[in-house]
Amino acid sequence: MDIKIDNSEKDIEFVQSELNRLINDRELCSILGEECTDRMAQWDSIINQKKDEPFSLMVIGDFKRGKSTIINAILGQNVAPTNVAPETFTINCISYGEVPSTEAVLKNGKRVNLMKDDVKRDRLSELLDFFPGELDYIDIKSDAPILKDIRIVDTPGLSDLDDLDNQVKDFLVKADAVIYVASALSPFSESEQFFIASHIVPLNFSRLFVLVNMIDAMNTMEDIEKIVNRVQERCDNIMPNAAVYGISGIDEYRRKIGLNRPDIKGFQDYYENEFLKFEMALKREIIVQKDTLRQQRVFSMLKIMLNNTLARLNMISDMLRMDREHLAELSADMKAECDALATALEQKKPIIRLCVTEMMQEAETWMYEFFSKLRTDIVACRTAASDTDVEKHFYSYLMDKVGEAYRKCLEIHQERINDVINDLGNELSRKLGIENLSTFKLAAANGVTINSIGVADTVKQAASQGAGEQSFPSTTMAAFRLILHKKRQNEIIDTALENYDDIRNNTVKDLKSIYKNLEEYAYNQLDSIYQNQAEVGRETVAQAVEMSRSSDNENIRRCLERASEIVIGAVEVLKKY
């Protein structure tokens, strides 16, 4: 074994043993609180799992981005289930096995043998009720050579279902490397950027691969370069160590297994070269360095846990040094701050309401202008396209056009509403002096982001949640289904025109609903984030008051000092990494 790796493993074992001293110290746990010690134990358990499990490469992204097709292209085999519908709705862990197999792994530890076709969504949905326990993930074995080095985790589309979202995030914490899949048809939406910023960046992955899939849908090289450059620029603002590749997963999969590869546009060499560049980077930066990367992930997790623990120890120690009179004053100040906070928040709500109303009216005007132009384009389709073209492309064309306009309204206003919330958040902080209250430092020590930027980011999520992950007006779908059932050119276009007013009106109706949700979400976020700060402050002061009354006050001080020495010693060991 390499000497450096051997030494780092010894250091990891030492730091973990020191942390376990803290976790197993009952007196210290009662001082730190159950939530803090449970979190330490959970992270320690995850680190222990990493020693036994294979290197995990997680493929993640919104639904209908072609994640499973890309995995099959990487493997050169049809392993991950694919379909035109959102097919993957379970966590699928794909690892090496000389004999291919598929098993459902349940949360109670039991395993259920499955046939390959059982993994498809419609079939697995029927089987779930018959499993002797709740499903955790699907364990798929394949003899693809790359799986001798890594395990690939195929995930459901983000926000396909809320409980699956949480499961994806749990697996993300355990992952060693990440591939994020975007689509050239809907490149890097606000919700995608938010997910990377809020859930991937904080985990300190050394490298993020962003694959802009379906690049074969672009008509010119200029369009391809524009899309890839746009995604790269947005990545640079969020995670500078992201590498972006414009690829066609389906073209590469067809190439790998020897199927026919239509090349109508003449860009096939580009697709192949870009995928090859990605695979070379994957091998060079991930597979070859997987042992080092895994240790870096462990060190990163240990540092986060140590820093959070030390911050909490310091906070409690600072509180103990206050005398009872000072603590009583602090408690009174805290109540006054909370009362002022509630009043200030109510005063800001009309400002939010006015801003969102103005944006909603502006978006409504844009949409009516858009639909007026779109009607002209639809009529022009009667003579500009063949029957075959209309049958193949008109439905998706119309959906893409409406969906793009719908998303554009939200994206344009997103930055503006973020600025409003940022300004209000900063103003509230200055007015209430929150940034100067030492008690609020504890929340940061517990991994809670308390600042106006955090408020703005959560509002980004509100817009994406309100719009739906399809970023498409939901009530408009009924009219689109009528169009989809038509086959001949005139029927398709005539049906579109007959239902045109319904499509337009329902789109505007949905849009108004989204802006209303955004308004409510902005209220709730401002209120909940600051109220959480106040609650943390009140609990911390109450804890300090209780400790100051204890006859074992001196013992508590000594316990905290011992714990701080242990944490500081462990931090020193990790400084060289």
C-alpha cells in the first residue's frame, strides 16, 4: 500500500476514535444536546460505510434528462431502465457481477430477487405492495468492465416525488463523485442551479461533471456552442471546478452496441468526440484517483463535523462564562428582539405583495403577446411542413414553445424577486441587530445558513416547486392531449387552433397561481428563517441559565474544556490534508 494512503488511513482512524470519545461521553452528550450528538453519530456511520462499499459515482438531475441512457452508454450495455416516460423512480445501484442479476434491497435488510423487466416503472409499481418491507434501493449486477472500479448510482428525476427527493439527497451525502445531467432542450434552469448550489457544492466534491444531453436536438453548431457555453458560465458562478460536455447519450449508446446512428445534421463526429473527452476525463480524474478521492471526501466530512462541534462547544462555554444577571438581561433582550421581529416582518409583507403583483401583470402581458405571435406561426405550419413533419414534431414543438415562454417569465422575474428578498432580509438584519447577537452563532454551528443570501436561494426553490419540475402549465395538458391523439396534418393544426384560447387562458391562469405561490413562499421563508434564529437563541439562553443554576457548573466547564481539547487535537491532525 502507498505510504501516503496508509498514513492518511491511520489519521482517519485516529480522528474517528477521538470523535467516538465525544459521542460516547454521556455527560458531554447531555450538554451538547441530542440533535448535535445524533448528527455526529450519523456522520460517523456514513464514514464507516465508505470503508466497506465500492467507490460510488452518482448520476443525478431533473427527470427526462436521459440519465439512464447515459449510464447505458458508459457501460456499453442496456442495464439501466429507459423509456420516453420518466422511467427511473427508484435508486438503482449498479455494480460489478460476473453473473448479471437484479435484487430489491429493503430497508429491513431483506432482499427480493427480480427479473430485469421488473425494474421498469409500471411493473415495479405493481410489485412494491408485495415486498416484505419498504424498498431502499435496487441492486443491479452487470459484467461491464468499468464496474470493476466503481459503482454507478442511477437516480430518479429530482422532485419526481418528495420522498424520493430525500432519498436522493441521502445517497448524495454518501457519494464519492457526481455526474449532473442537464438537457440542451431546457438548459440549466433556476431549480437545477439551486440544487447544485444548495446540495452539491456544500459537500465539497473535488470535481463535478455536467453533461448537457440531447445536444443532437440542436440544428446548428452555433446553437450547440451557445448552449454549452451558457451552461459552463452558469456552472462557473456556482461551482468553478465543474467540467461541462455537450453530448448525445442515445447516439453514443447506439454507437457502443452497434445500432444504426442517423446523422441527418452531420454532427455525429462532434457527439462522439465530446463523449470520448468525457470518458477520458472520467477515467483520468475519477477512476484512476478513486482511492485518493474517497479519502478526500472522508476528510471533508470529518472537517465539517469537527468545525460544527467545536463551534457549539465554544458557544456553550461562552454562555457559561456569563453571570446570572447578564443571562437574565440577554433573555429579556431576546424576547424584545423576537417581538420586534414579528412586527417588522408584518410591515414588509405589503412590499412583497406589491412587487409580485407587478411582476405577475407584466408576465401576463408577455404571455398574451407571445400567444398572438404563436397563432400566426401555427397557421403558417399548414403550408410550411409535410404531413410527416407535422405528425412527428408539431406536438413537441408546441409544448416546447409554450413551456419555454412559461419558464422565461419566471426566470426573468426570479432575479428581481431575489433582490427584493435580499434587500428586505438585510434591512431586517440591520434593524434588529441580528448579525450582532452572539446567540445566533449557534445556529451556524449546527449547519443552518442564516443570512439574506440563504433567504433568496430558498425563494428560487419556491418558483421551481410552484411551476412544477416540468416547468409547464399543468392545467394546459388536457388541451395538449387532444392534439396528441390526432394523426393527420389538418387535424393536428385545426385541433390546436380550436383549443388555442383554452391553452392560452389556462397557461396565464397557471402563471398567476405560480406568482401567488411565490408571494406566499417569500412570506413564509422570511418568517420561518428569522423565527428559527430567534428560537435557537431562546433555547441557547435557556440552556445556559439552567446550567448556571447547576451545582455541577464547574464540572460542566471542565467537561467542555476536555471536549474542546479533543476536537482541536483532531483538527490539527487534519490540517495537513
